[in-house]
Amino acid sequence: MAKKVVATLKKEGGITYSKVIRAVKSEKTGAYTFKEEMVPSTLVQETLKK
């Protein structure tokens, strides 16, 4: 049986986080891969500009 994992990243008075998923094209094969990052919600726009 599969186990369900529940994790809370949001706490009262703490920093809220967002998951940023980007598609990155490989130079060798031309295939797309996905990069996932957990960043503070205030830095999402800066992370996407990279």
C-alpha cells in the first residue's frame, strides 16, 4: 500500500513558500526537462526572471 505524506510548509507568522516548476530545453537532445524549486513567495518573480 502507498503511504500518503502530508507536509505543511506554511506556519502562522512564518514565510510562505511556492513551488516553481520550469521547463528547460536540453542542448544535447532538444528534449524538455522540468526543474522544481521551493522558493519564498516574495521571490517567485525574481526566480522566474533567471
